[in-house]
Amino acid sequence: MANWNDPQPTTRDTRTGFGGSPTLNGGVIGREAAVDQGLRSYMLSIYNYMASGVLLSGIVALLMYTTGYAAAMVGSPVMWLVVLSPLAIVFAMSFGRNKFSLPTLQAMFWGFAILMGMSLSTIFLRYTGGSIAATFFATAGAFAGLSLVGYTTKKDLSGMGTFLIMGVVGLLIAMVINIFLQSSALYWAISFLGVLIFAGLTAYDTQRLKNDYQYLQGTEFIGKAIVLGALTLYLDFINMFQFLLSFMGQRD
């Protein structure tokens, strides 16, 4: 008779005979399967939020263009408000993640997606609709591939993080400088590096979000982490799209 007070596992707990199943209720494999299922649900929630945000931005951008508001907005003070507001929301969500409730973060995410759509509406004034669509689908394909690499690779990509973030800072500085220089060579260099940097960030951020799950599962913060993760991947996607549009976009 098994001694239920004995902390040592019994023979039945540890041995799987020929043809026997190693999966036991409460066993290691059972727990791993539960974690894997939870991880898939967690990542799928992030991608659903991210894709919904991109779709909302696209709808808003198209409506702004077709109704003429995009053209009316160019050169007006409203344009600066529309361009800078999403950046303010990103900082607010990042630094206020512990202070804001989940519904507040969700509302901020959707507000961010709407404002980004308003800001992106001006690309229809510069590029043809066909080239914008082609660039969007090219970006979607690249994003899916890079995200899959980040999710499945066994290589630790954490070492790329600091380098890529420094690259983003360098891009911002170069873009500000080029406002005054108006150098076409620097413009193309910025666009090329921008595509590479945000491609790398897509793989890096996907792996980081996947690894974060082991610390977040079972906590109250996981709902917030899904929204913030979607924001991160949205930024990777939309920045890669804009830099790639510099190469693939056809001027009207």
C-alpha cells in the first residue's frame, strides 16, 4: 500500500512501461502542456489586439483621405496635435502601466490607433493607393515571418535589444538633422536602416513577450501586458511599413 504521507514518488509516479503514457494528471508533461496552451492564448491575444489596432488605423486613414480631412489638416495646427499625441500616449502607457487600470490602458490603445490613423492619412496625398496596398502586404508578410522567427528560434535575442534601441535613437536624431539638411542621401540611408532596425525589433520583441509569459502567468498584470505587448508590436509594424514605403511607394 502506498504511503500517502511519504514525500518520495512511488514507482507508479516515475516509471512508464513499454507502451505506457508518460502524461499523468498533475505530472510534469501535463503542467508543460498547460503552460504551452496558456502561452498560445497569451500571444494570440496580443496579435489580435495588434491586428485590430492596425485595422482601425487603416480605416480611419482611408476615411480621413476620402472625406478630404487629410488634405485640410496639412499645414494646420491640428496636424502637429495629431502627430505628437500618439507619442504622448505611448509614453503615458509605458510609464503609467502600474497606475492605470486595464480598461484605461485599453481605451488609450484604441485612442492611439485612431490618432495614428489620422496621422497616416496624409500618405494617401503623397503615394498611389496601389503602392500603399502593396507595401502594406509586403510589410505584413515580413512581419509574420520575423515574428515567427522570434517565437520559434532557440537563439537568445536579448543581446540585440540594447543595440536596436540605440539604433532607434540614432534614427530619430538623424531624422531631426535631415529636417534642416534636406539631404536625399541621408533620407535613403535613414529609410534603409529603419527597415532593418524595426525588422530586428519585430523578432526581438516577439521573443521578449514570449519569455515574459513565464513571469506573468497567473498574475493580475497579464491583461495589461497583453495591451502593452500589442502596442509594442504595432509600433514595430507601422514603423517598418513607413520606412518600407519610402522604397516601394509610387508618387502621385
